[in-house]
Amino acid sequence: MSTITEEKTGAMHSVRSFLRAREIPVAGALVALVIITTIINPRFLSPQSLKDLMLNATIVIILAVGQALVIITRNVDLSVGSILGLVAFGTGTLFDVFAGIPIPLVFLAGMVFGGVLGAINGLLVTAAKVPALVITLGTMYIYRGVLTSWAGSKQYFSGDNPREFGALSVDTVFGLPIITLVAIAVVIAVGFFMRAVRSGRDLYAIGSDPDAARLFGLAVSKRVLAAFVANGALVGLAGVLYTSRYNSVGALTGSGLELDVVAAVVVGGVAISGGTGTVVGAAIGAVLLSTITGALTATRVDKFWQQAIVGVLILSAIIVDRIVSVRNARKLRVSEARDV
Amino acid sequence: MATREVPTVPAASSGSAQLSSASGASAQPQSVLTLTGAAKTFGPVVALADGTIDIRPGEIHALVGENGAGKSTLVKILAGVHSPDAGEFVVGGEHVAFRSPADSKAAGISVIYQEPTLFPDLTVAENIFIGRQPTGRGGIINRREMRRQARELFATLGVPIDPDRIAEGLSIADQQIIEIAKAISLDARVLVMDEPTAALSGVEVERLFTVARGLRDKGAGILFISHRFEEVFALCDRITVMRDGRYVSVHDTAAATVPGIVKEMVGRELGALFPKVVAPVGDTVLSVTGLSRLGVFTDIGFEVKAGEIVALSGLVGAGRTEVARAVFGIDKYDAGTVHLDGKPLPARSPQASITAGIGFVPEDRRKQGLVMDLSVARNATLTLRKSLARFGLISGARERRLAEEWSARLQVKTGSQDYAVSTLSGGNQQKVVLAKWLATEPRLLIVDEPTRGIDVGTKAEVHRLLSDLAGRGIAILMISSELPEVLGMADRILVMHEGRISAEYSREEATAELVMHAATSAQEVAR
Amino acid sequence: MSETLTASIVKSRSAIGKRLIGHDAVIIYVLIAVVIVSCLTVRYFASTLTVGFLLIQVIPILLLALPMALVIISGEIDLSVASIAGLTSAVMGVLWRDSGWDIVTVMVASVFVGVVCGAFNGFLITTLGLPSLAVTIGTLALFRGLALVVIGDQKVANFPKELNIFVLSKIGATGIPVVMIFVILIIAFFAILLHFTPFGRGLYALGYSTEAASFVGIRVGHAKFWLFIATGTVAGLVGVFLTLRLASAGPDNGTGMELSVIAAVLLGGVSIFGGKGSIPGVIGGVLLIGVLTYSLRLAKVPETALIIVTGSLLVISVVAPSVTAWAKERIRLSRVHKVVQGSSTLGSTHA
Amino acid sequence: GGDDGGGGGGEGGGDLTMAFLPKQLNNPYTDVVLGGGEDGAEEAGFTSSVLGPLEASASAQIPFIEQATQEGTKVIVIAANDPDAVGPSLSAAREAGAKIVAFDSDTNPDYRDIFISQVVAKDVALIQLEIISEQIGGAGDIAILSATATASNQNEWIKFMEEELESNADYADINLVAKVYGDDDADKSFQETQGLLSSYPNLKGIISPTTVGIAAAAKYLSTSDYKGKVALTGLGLPNEMREFVKDGTVVEFALWDPAQLGYVAAFAGKALVDGDITGEEGDSFEAGELGTIEVGENGVAIVGPPTRFNADNIDDYDF
Ligand SMILES: Nc1ncnc2c1ncn2[C@@H]1O[C@H](COP(=O)(O)OP(=O)(O)OP(=O)(O)O)[C@@H](O)[C@H]1O
Ligand SMILES: Nc1ncnc2c1ncn2[C@@H]1O[C@H](COP(=O)(O)OP(=O)(O)OP(=O)(O)O)[C@@H](O)[C@H]1O
Ligand SMILES: [Mg+2]
Ligand SMILES: [Mg+2]
């Protein structure tokens, strides 16, 4: 049996990795959804509504990518909603206080701000060695509290921001809104990093078995901290884009977002217990969840049914994912028996 | 990064450069690694009081000692997992204080831990090369190259493991082999192996030895820990003995004798290792017929009678554990029947098996035998949950009394009944597992690798225990990869090969040759 | 020497000793401290009104925290409780409005809805073996959605007056709500189940390691399934309680409560990884948040500051132990060092 | 933040205290109302405090009613998130001797002494219909973007609009095709607007009788192709709408002066405490500079007529 030939396993490998690709089912679901909706209501793919779909997906895509980084390391960040709120309001404040501040600088500031907030989570998790779910549940409240006391009833309206900033979420480059292009760039960059760079693979190893990673000498704390910071920075980016996209930012901006994001990531096939899944999958999950709402309105489904249907969608995504992985396991067992 | 943190030779690569020079100047070899008077305590437990070891380039150095002697703790100090509370540590002539395993690795030390530590979600190949995958330009990982190198490694170890398979669900044996591949692929100047052979059977062990000798001849220093003396004496150049966390002595193997070493280890003379008394055989307790499970085992049929010890022998991967799991009800089976005392046993129900009177000491102590974070007391009484309850309510006092009684009977060495079992040494953990099953007073006891990673002293105890149990009319089904154990303890021996029972021998007719042949021959042909 | 050292320290940490310095104990001390301080410093706090209002306010969280604690100890989580309560409330409203059944039947039927929801969670998680965090995020949306489907944007308010009077009625002059009697019974049930039954023992075991648990015959799936039934049932009761207490059934009752419940449970010393935790601790956690919020509001502390307090409590409760542990370790080492050095000189001469 | 729970910070059980319980803190509209309220309270000789939840939900309001009760507040001025849910605790408060003034959004009449309404509900409904009708030339599909599905004031206005569309011949060619709910949440309102436009191709106009909703809808229109094609009106705050009026997304919208609402509510509270009124129909009380206010049928008092805001006058207002 030790005479397994190069090309044979090469083939087996590609087949397996395809079967193992957890994002396949989600992507399929998305396509199906769009097709069906369009059949019922052709205007669903009209330029304007298509643009809206992309714009709606943009922000949650970025959030999902960041969250995926954290979840893959067998952690989670529930404070993203509050972080986004803080950054968004901060952005509004920047434009208010420093009129005519260069927009790139605002993006930088937003990502740094988010990164710092993420770092606080990361440090608590790694230094104090306590579960991320508890810590970030705590910081979710704390950050929100800070924001509400900071913002009070003050709100910044799109009118308060420079035209060209708002334009980011209106103007399109070959059909794609600028901020959506940003999101796509993020997905590609992070996705590549996670697949083909050592430190990216480390994140998978850590999520797969943190203790083994520690014994083996991977820089666990460093990597996990990095994941939280990266997530924070991405949330920061999303926060700035949010300000450009929506009419007003204030004390409640982004509240309740955390579970949606985690849902998107899970739907995208990232195992909540870490170690498996891809950011591309997470991104697709995000698009799926943000599209379903639009699709339901477009097909004039009774609004009362919409949330229920979203729930069903999340569940079926998890179930399908499960079925796929079970199938792989059985394949393994059989091939195992052959190897013996 | 490591170079900054560790005041010593930077990386493994340059380390191997040094090796040649070291072996060149092998006239009077100066040590590549010395640890002196290292101490480590965990809360109240003194794991290591005086860890002292000295490894030369180009030697294989054995470290022996009873369970709980502190071997693994010493290893973890070498590995940078624990930082010693006291003692001095010199690598390649320079004092070092490792702050993390990374430091140790950077200093050219590569370690195989007692318990396999793989990443279940990653492929076998990635498990081996994680953190140092072969990269092309721009630090991009070259997977094809990674697979090739992995396949080469397995070729040298002569095992057919698919590098693209994820590690999830590999048998302990396969896991251990991957650990070995990982360790040797680092071509470090010091290779530390904590009971690498515990899960392996003859063939794999031989291959491992060949590899180890190869590394030694290239000038690496190897620390080898094992409870099997035949291995120690076959492989090693020097032997360091430890007892109760303290260094006792170091010998050249040539000048050492087994009894001498054992005496130093246990601090007393030992009785027979296989105190098997032939017990009167009663009527059939367990009878299995036509048991099959796709891809794992086929048409398994056998009986175990009261007072009888039946050994299930064979190579690792033969499917013995799967049979046991199926009988006990952990796994399902596709066909066949299991009867206990003539009554059919429902499939897939461990609870039913337990109430019917089966005890099962599983092969993987850490994952299956014990709840590692739970206290000794709780573990020891876990099997008694139901019988402990009066009117559905458990009395903490009785629970405690039972726990103390049984861990006393098996002489479990622990600071307190309230400590997590995870803090016990391998051997003592195994005793807790036995304790909790004996407490149920079973009719049939299935033991899978009962003495894996257990020192001679304890081993003899365990064997005596099994023999007593048989004497008291309990039927025992013993899975073991250790031939001497099988031959020494069993009344009957069933040999499994590729999921089938390939032969059966009585105690009288069985010989090492017969059993090995039945376990391997067919396979040898195939290869 | 190792024996003597061991012995000396073991004495200092007898089982009882452990219990008195355990996490849950600490929480309860803090709770008592907060109550005393509030009574002394916060105007209006020391009054029977407080008892009544406070208890009524915390009852939903308190109830939900009990089964949640067991679920988390068993290594799972249930984010859908608040939605189940919402759905129950909606169903109760619709039944009362349309079915013409008497109120008791309606209440029983509504609670049964909770049971079914729990069973649904349990089925997905144990039978299909799906991760509970993911599943219950899904059912969080699903059940809330169904609540909307059932009752739409209406509200049903014409419940029998005497019932919502009963819900708010107090035991004599004590100010303690009558419903607390039922709550206490439920608390007792879960406390005994967790701490004094084989089932409870099993929960701790499988919380740490389902595999090892299954090897001693604990029916993991079976046990977890019943836990989710339990959360569902209690969530159903809470739904009914909220409906009567608000005298109004709607789709949005209890929205967002899930995270407050989990926060309280974790504050009470239950380990999110499973295997650790106790009912007294959990109750302490719930009351601590409740009392603190209540008295700070009376003290005119801004709402926004209250959120920060809750969050900080949670963070501190998990960070503090590891900090103190770290400190203890430092001290211990400095002591142990001497002992060991003294004894290891002999060994080192061998080198 | 100005109006946290601490704002006003009234300390004093025996003396004259008044607690304002808005639907939710940190809401710009609410702030204007409360601003008026606190002035009113001061003129009326009351120490006032603001208590309220951060998110607008019925159950969240209750602890604050109970707190006010426990502090022995004389007057509770509340904008109910749910007309019935606040009932039991308001009754408890009354037993403890507090007078209940509902404002902005009414409770179930059993639970309060008097309701101060911005304007005649019908007027508000009609003026919005008028404006939209003018803008779409009296014919075409329109939709309504409301707040929460349970908000009593919203539902009342919508009811009137529907009746008027039925009865009034001028509106014969206008048909209301959809009602959607943005829950007074910017994003949700924003997306609901999108939904409307994508699923109702020939929608001519949108009415949003809530300040959050109209602002979000305006933002969406101003950034989409529908800008200028689809008319939008409703109830908005000049400060929030200014931009959109300037850029032509919105031609005209309506509102009353929220400050007056709180102001009057405060005086109504005083009148109740002094026993000048009981909230019966026909009662009347002095509301400072706003003169005498009549109490109408089932205890509803009206403040004043709605105002129209457009490019010409919007800069005259700052709230
Ligand atoms: N993390 C820990 N916490 C507490 N005590 C520990 C810990 N690790 C080891 N010990 C204790 O230290 C002693 C030595 O353990 P160690 O594992 O080094 O023994 P060993 O020689 O490897 O035994 P075995 O041959 O069974 O593996 C044991 O008594 C054990 O109980
Ligand atoms: N959990 C598992 N999932 C998939 N395959 C497994 C699993 N455990 C074992 N196998 C495979 O099933 C076969 C039987 O392995 P197993 O280790 O049980 O044999 P064994 O004779 O019990 O060896 P040993 O008991 O010495 O480890 C091997 O091919 C092994 O790789
Ligand atoms: Mg060991
Ligand atoms: Mg086995």
C-alpha cells in the first residue's frame, strides 16, 4: 500500500478538498435564491435594486470576514456591534470637528480605533486566559455604554459629512459600488492570507486544538491577539463605510448586529468550534443573509413571515453543512479500511 | 524571532551544521544538553525535585522510572513547556531559560510528547509541517511540495498514511507515527521521545529504531523514554534512572542489568511480572457470533468463559479496539450478535452493557477512560452514579468513602481525592480507570491495552489484579499489542489480522513466532 | 518531603474551605455587600417596595438562568430562550382572543408551545449533532419570527384582571410577590437535580468530555435533549408570566433577554466551557445584577453607566480569578524555591 | 449626553416632583419635547427628572414607572411604548398617589388622567395626505412607512388616512398599496424604503409619519435613481430634513412644535395635582404662555395645529 502514486493521491486530494469545501452548498443556495426571486419579480435584478443588494451586503461581508478570523481560532467576538457603533459615531465626529479632513485619513483613523478596541478584547482573552464569549459579551455592554454616554442624543446625519464621502456608497465603478469593491478586496486579501500564508494556517491549527498548538510552540497568544485586532480593524472599516452609507449614526448604531454576523459566518460554513471553514464562505454567508431580506420584500412575502424564513434558512444551512461533513467522514472511514 | 529571545544557537538548520563538527570531535564527546537539579511543583504536588540528565551528541539515552517518577515533567522542561522552579539548564554549552516551546525548538530540541498532540482539522501533511510549511516566493505555501515531503517521511517510516487525509479519526497508533514523522522532520540536534512506542507494535517499533539509529549516526542526541526494558536495552547507549522525582543514577547500557535497573527504579525487589494463576474455568459469559462492521472488522466470533483471560492480539490497526467498542455498545455493528450469560445484549447501549455486568477499560485513557478535569473521587465513582443514589439522591459521603476505598485498594498516588485526574501520572491515571470499573463488580471486564505506558512495578500489580479477578470467576477480554503480556497472561489467544480473526491458540500451544506470524504473515505477502 | 509539603497544603484546602472561597461564594458575599451599602446610602432603597419591584423585575431572568446554567454546564448553550418566551406570549394572546378556552387551558397550551420549541432545539442539537450556538442563533430568529406570524402586529390585552393582579400581589406586608413561591419551587427542583442526582453528576462529566462520559454509560444525547426541553418549558412559563405581568401579549415580549440571562449565569461562576458551576452561584449572579441596577437607578446613575457596570462585572468576574491565581502562584513559588533548593543539592552533585 | 437618566436629577419625596418617561432616551425629537417639558415643569414650580430606557420597548419602560412610584413622584408624564403593557404599573403608581399624564403617545385611557395630544390626530393625518396628493398630482400608488407596528399614535393616524382615502372624492385616484414598519430604526426604515421601491414599480409617493422614518427614507431616495421621481412627505424634524429639502428630495413635510407638547403636559400635571382638573371632558387649565387649554372627549387635550415645512421657511426653525 505504500505504493500510492503521486498523481492518484493528487486526484483524490482535489476530489476530497472539493467535497470538503463547505461553501459550495451556501453558494448554491444563494444562486437558487436569486434565480427564483428574479423569476417571481424580474425587477429584483434591475440595476438599482441590484446595486442596493450589493450595498446592503457590503458592510456585513466585511464584518463576517473579520468574525471568521476570530471564530476559526475557536474564539468569538460579540462586541462587534458596539465597536461598529463607536467607530461610526467617531467618524461622524471627525468630520464634524475637523471639517475638510482628508477622507483616507478618516478611514485610517476608523480602522485604528477599531483595531484598538479589538486589541482590548484580544488582550483580555489571551493575557487573562478567559473565554472570549464571556469577555466580548462584557465589552459589548461596556463599549455600548461608552458610546451612549459619549453620543447622548447627538446624531450625525449624512448631511454633516462631505459629499464625496457619501458618494462612496453611491458612485459605481463598472457597475459595482465603490464600497462594495472595498469589501471584495478585503475578502480576496484575507482569504488568500488564510489559505497560503503560514501565520494564516497557524490560526486554523490553533482553532483545531489550542493546547496542542501551545505544546508545539506556535505563538498562540500572539496569533489570537492578532486575529482580534484584525477583526477590530475590519469592523472599524465597516463602521466608516456605515457612516457613508446610512443617514444617521448615533448611540444605538450597530446594536444587535453581533448575532447576525455570527449567523452569517456559521451559515458560511465556518465551524463555531474553530479550525475549519473559510472567509470566502463567511462572505457568501453574509451575502445570502442580506439578500434573503431583499428577496422576501421583492417577492412580497408577508412581512411577518420574513424573520421566520431567515431562521429556517440559517438552520438549513447548518444542517446541509453537517450532511456534507458526515459524508466526508464516511468516505474517510472506507478509504481508511482500504489503507489497512 | 527566537534568536532574540533565546541566548543560544539560532535555528535547527544551523544546529544540524554543528552536528557534523560535534560527531567529528567524537573522541571524548562533550554534552549537547545537560539539565542539573531541575525542580518543578504543581500546587502541592512536587512533580520533579531533582531532574538531572546529560545527553551527548551521537548517543541514544534512555530515561527510565516508575509512573510518576517525573519523566514527562522533565521532558516538558526540556521542551520549554514548563519553566523549572530551580536547577540549571545548558544546551550546546550555553545556559538557557526557555520561555516557550518555540524557544526550545529554536535551540534545536525536538520533542515527541507522551500523548499525541495533533490538529484534528488539518491534513496529515499540514500537521507535520505546520508553522514551517515549504514556501515559494513571497512566503506562499507550496502544498504540492509539502505533500511530497510528507510522503517521503512516511516512506522512510514505511507506513501507508495518506498525507491529504485530515487527522481526525486516526487511530492512536497512526497518530503516534505522525508525531514521530513530525519530530524527525525537524532534523534537530536533540530528539526527545516520551514513550513513543507505547502505542506501537513490533513492526513499527523496529522501523522507529532503524530511523533513530540513523539519526544517532548523523550525530544527533536522542532521549528515549520507555517502560519496556527489551527496547531500552536493544536501542540505548546509556540509561538514566529516576525515582520519586529525583535523579538516581546513570549507566552505560553495556554495564547495566535489568534487575539492577529495576531495583533502582522501584527501590525494592520485584515479584514475577506475569503472576498468572490458572483459575477454574466456568461457563460461557460472553459469546460473540458473526460480528461485522463495514471496513473495520468482519465475521468476528468468539467466547469468553468465567475465570478465563482471553487475549485479542494483532497488529495495531487490526481492528481489535473496534470489536471491543462494538461489543460494549459504543459503536454500532452491521451484522452479528452479542450474548452475555446467554442473554442477548442490545446494540449501541453502554448503559445496558454496564448494568448487564460489563466493564470496559478503553485504550485511550485521556479521552475515553477519564474525565481529565474532574476530581479523582468523581472519576472513581462515575460508574456508580446510579447505585450511589438513595431515593434518586446521591449521598456525597458515601461517594467519597467508596472513592477513597478503591483508590486505596489500587494504591493510586495522588495529593488528594479532590485533585483533577489530569494531575496524576500516566500510570496512576490508569489505576483510577481500573478502580472505577472494578467498583462496579463486573461479570466481564474488557481491557484495551491495560498496561500501555505503565511501569514494571504497576504493570506487575495490574497483571496480578487481572489474574485475581479471573480467579474470582470474572471473565476477562484483554486487548494487547505486547506479546510477552499476551503470552504471559492469557488462557486463550485470538489473533486478529485486517479485521478478521486469523488464528486461535491455547495458552500451551501459543508461541511468539506463531502469534506474530498469524498477525503479520498475510500482510508481509501483500507488501 | 513531597508528602509533607503536600499534606500541609492539602489541610489548608479542605472541601469546606474550598466551598467558602469558591467563585459562587464570592459572588454571594458581593451581593450581600451591595445590598447593605445600598440600604445605608441609597435613598428609598430600604423599603418593602424595593423587594416587590425588584423581585418582579428579576423573575424572568432568574427563571431562565436555572435551566440555562444546566445547559451551559453540559457544554452547550441556548440563545433562543427569549424568542421562545416571545412565541409563547404571542400564542397565549391569540388563543385567549380566538379559542374561547378558559384562561388556565390557554396558559397550559402556551407553556406546551415552549416545550415543543425546546424539543425542536434538542432534536437538532442531539439527534442531528449540530452545534448548539449555531442552532439556537437560528431558532432565535425562527421562534421570534413565528411569534410575528402568529399574532402579527396586534396586541392582546384583555386578560382577566384578577390574574395580573395576582401576578403583582404580595405576601402580606413582606412585599414579596406571591409568585415567588412557585419560583422557589422551580429553583429547588433544579438545584437538587444538578447537585444531588446521578443525572446531575452525569452533566458535569459530559460537560468536560462527552466521549469519556459515554464510556461510563451516560446517555449524552438523551441527557442534553432533556435539558433543552427544560429550557423550553421554563421559557414557556416566563412567556406566560411576562404576558400576565404586562397584561399584554405581543410578538416582542422578552426581546433581547437571552444575553442578559447568559451574562448573569456566567457572572454566577458557570464555565462557558462546561463542567463547572452551581445553582447558588447562578442565583447570586442574577440577583447581583438585578440589585445593582436597581439601586444605581435609584441613586440617579445614568442608564448608560449601568450598561458599563454590567459589562465590567462580567469581565472582572472572569478576569479576577486568573489574576489572583497568578499572584498566588508567584507567592507560592518564592516559598517552594527554598524548600526545593535545600533538597536538590544532593542531586546536582551527580552531574 | 444631556438627557441620561440623571438629567434633571430631582431629589425630593414630599415636595412637588414630576418624572418624564419618554419612549426612549437619546432621541432627538424626544429631547425637544423634554426640553419644553422641563421648562414647563420649572414654571409650574415642579422639580422634574427624566427616566427612561435606551431602547423603545414596553417592558423596558416599566422599571422606570416603578422607580418613579417608589420615589413618590407626584406626576408621571409618560409617552407609552405600548398602551396596555404599562397599565398595571401605572395603576400601582396611581394607588401610590401619582397623577398620570400621557403625552405624545397615549396609553389605554383607563390608566391615565389625561392625554396631551400634539394636534388633532385627524388634522395630522389629513395634512400629510394633502401634501402627498399635491405632489403626485392627486393620482397614483402611495405607501406608508411607519414606526413600530404597535405605536398607538401611528396606527391612529394611519386609520384616519385610510378612512379619508375611502371617503374623500379628491383622493379617489390615490391608492394606498403598502404599509411597512421601520421600528423607528434608521437602518430598518432605510431598507424598508428600498423594499417598497423595488417591489412596487409604479409607486408615486411615500408618507412617513415618524421623524426617524422620513429621514431614513429621504436619505435612501437622495442616493438612488428614484430621487425626484418618488415624492416623500410625513412628520420630520427640520434639522434632520433640511439637507433633503435643500437638495429637492423632499418638497414639503409637516410637524408641530414638540417643545409645546412637553410644556403643556407639565402644566396639565400641575393642574391635576392642584385639583383644578380631573381630566374630565370640559375641564380647562392654564398652560403658561400658551394660554388656556381645553380638555376634549375622553380626556384628550390638544396643543395646536401642525406646521408645514418647506424650502422657504425651514431655516426659521431650529429643532
Ligand atoms: N500538571 C500537573 N499538575 C499537578 N501534578 C502534576 C502535573 N503533571 C505531573 N504531575 C505530577 O508529577 C508527577 C510526575 O508526573 P510525570 O508525568 O512526569 O510522571 P512520568 O514519569 O511521566 O510517569 P509515566 O511514566 O506514567 O508517564 C506525578 O506524580 C504527577 O501526578
Ligand atoms: N475513530 C476512528 N475513526 C476512523 N478510523 C479509525 C478510528 N479508530 C481506528 N480507526 C481505524 O480502524 C482500524 C482499527 O484501528 P484500531 O487502532 O482500533 O486497531 P487496534 O487493533 O485496536 O489497534 P490498537 O488497539 O493497538 O490501537 C485502523 O485502520 C484505524 O486506523
Ligand atoms: Mg510520562
Ligand atoms: Mg486499539
